[in-house]
Amino acid sequence: MKPLRLSDAALLCTLSTSALAQGPEVTAWRQNLYDAKGASTNATIHAAVSTLPADVQQVAYDNSFVYVLASGIPSHYCGPFPGNPGVPADQALVHKITLTPTPATTPQATRLGSIGVMLNGVPFFNQEDGRSYFNQNTWFQNALHFELGGLDAALGHPAPRGVYHYHCYPSEYLLQAGETYGSEHSPLIGFAYDGYPVYGPYGYSNTTGGGGIRRMEPGWQPRNITVRQTLPDGTPLPANLYGPVVSAQFPIGAFIEDFEFVTNSGDLDEHNGRFAVTPEYPNGTYAYYATVDANGDPAFPYLIGPTYYGAVVNQQGAAIPANATTYRSQVVSTGAGCGTIDLSANGSPTVPNPGFGLSTSRGPASGVAFYGFSVVSLLPEAADVLGCGTYLDVNSPIIATSAALDSQGSHTLPVPIPNSTGLVGVAFHAVALGFGAAFEVSNSLTFLIQ
């Protein structure tokens, strides 16, 4: 066994401080460290996306912003898109997210195109599809009504130039992120371009963090109208700007103006958010929620209301500055303990108690977990543990084993770490098979064992 040098130990402690000092704006992204590619059940789409990197390729930060380089291709299946011949393409976009979001003095309307980005690097759009009734720019079409038949199982589809995106809660990504639909607080799933986080549909009943879990109700409600002759604020329209009569072809909800914000009718404000404690922000934060109705279907305004809560960061020409610090999804801890590897969205590991063991959680129900660990390396490097192109951050020689996950997607593995009178570096990693097209790779763990 290679002994640790003082300089190695110092480096580990330095990395630990750096990693733990960053907030979820930096650490929460679903980084692709293992050359994962896109996938589809459609042969044409698969031929295109299977050559492209999935999820996020790089995360970097400075004192003001985090910069996220992403292809826009998810690691969950994408497509087919019935009636839409589009194919997702590599966007290679840098998304610029402020580390100090601030409320806007004057709310800014969301625009067509990307208004934020999910943690898997896929952009999300607002409620509109870019068209209006008779092109009169008065009754704007609701994308979820007019384009619903062309969405894939993940509720995403490609725009022109192959920009794969979501208009509402990303169903398949929520599963990857560990959504339990009411058993616990929804996971953090993205950030809007004003820097405020976006969560799944469930939050704490009390904004202070207590009271159990409940589905977040939007304050936007369908209007009680049969003709479209007034705007939501009551403004009467001239006859030439009337919308179509409410009908089976144009039911309530077909147009953005079919909804109105009703104060105190839900949990969320007109931006579709609220200030509350969340798991990632124990002191509270303003956050948006991906709203659904009682049946689990998308509920208007879906992600963000017609306006942002915060001051929007300009994305034009965003690039990673040369002096930015690159962040890698690796958490370094000191002291002996158990490592918990969360197989959802590169979640941050914890060290809950003394002893040696490795637990996986939120893996695929009844799937298979593959573990790789090494006691000879201080800082891990990529190694093909399974011999099938699945790379884990451990050095050779590697102890590799596998185990069946239970119906909850969990398993605990006793880890035979030898006793030592000095410091020993131990690197852990895990991968689970069973999430649709792609395997799930955890974040890595590195311990200093005394």
C-alpha cells in the first residue's frame, strides 16, 4: 500500500474545503464525466444523438457566476416526436447563472427560446409556441395544447436547429433526479436565467420547512369564460381581436390568455415561485416549482410564470472565462466513516457515522449496482471497472463487485478497508444499471482513513 505524503494529505484537505464551500449553483449539475451519450428508441434519432455527449460537459465558476457548458442532449431517452421530424442536435451552449440572484425592480417577461436550464443541461422554454390566433399577437398559443402530441415520453421535443427542450416538468429527468411525488421534498432540477432555483412539484407545507410535504398549487387559474372578448385583466377587445369561441377545438387552456392569476388561490406567486426553506437552502431561498395538477399532469404556468421574479442575466455570447475555476463532481471528506453514494443526479455524498460501509440509494428498483473502490490511490482517475466503457474514478488495482438493489433501489456494502496506523486514501465509486437507455453513475467519494 502506498503511504500518503504530507503534500497529498494537504491537497485532499484543500479540495475538501473548496468543494464543500460551493453551493448547489456550482455542485448540483449532472456532469458527464464518463463519456455517456444520448439515446433514443427511434432509430433515426438514436443514430444522431448516440454520437453526442449527454448532460453537462463542464462546470466552472468565478466570484460572480457559474458557467455550464452543455450539449443540450439528455441521458434519458429522447424521442420519438410524433409529427415532428426534428432531431436533437449538439448545442454546445454555455449557460451563465449568477451566484447572487436579486429580485427585479420591474418584472421582466420571459421570452421565446431558452429561459433557464435543467441540471442535465437541457434548456427549458416558457408556455408559448411562438404563434398567435390569426397572427394578431393577442391570443398566444399554449405550447402544451398545440404541441402536446409531438412531445416525447420525457415531455421534451426539438425546436428549430435541433434545440431539445422542455416546456413543463421534465418527467424522465425528474425520475433520474429522484422525484418521489410526495414522499419527500422534490429535488432541485434547474436554474432560471435570473439565478433562482427550480424544483419539482412538491415542497414543504410550511415555508419554514415544517408541516410535511405537499404538492405546490399555482396561483394561475383557468378563466371562467365562454367567449374570448376580454384580456385577463378585464380589458375589452375590439371585435377584430376577439379570439375563437371556447369549443372542443379551442378549449380553455389553448391560449395563454385563458388563464388569470388569482391572489391567494395557491401556494405560489404570479412568477410561479415562493420564498421558502428547501433541502439545498436551509436558510431559505426564492424558488420556482414545476407545477402539476392532482392527476400529475402539467399545470399552468408549468415552470416559470409569464415574468421572472429576479433580474435576468444576459446569455448573449456567454463563455467560460479563462480565469474561471473548473468544478468536478467529486466530494472529498476527511476522517473515517460510511460513504453514501446517491445514484440520482450526482447527488452530494455524506458521512453519516463511523465504520466502513458504502450505501447506494435511489437506484433503479431491483436493478444492479456495480461498486469499484481502491485503497492505493489518493486522487482517483478514470478506470474501466466493468470492461464495457463504464468509467469510474478509481485507480488500479481495483476491488470491484456487484449487488442486486432492492425494490427501493438501495443496497449497503461492507467495505473491507484495512486498518492502518497512518493516513490511507480510499476512493469509491458506483454505477447502477436499469434507468432506461443509460446507466446511472454516482459522484465519487474520496476519504482520508486514519
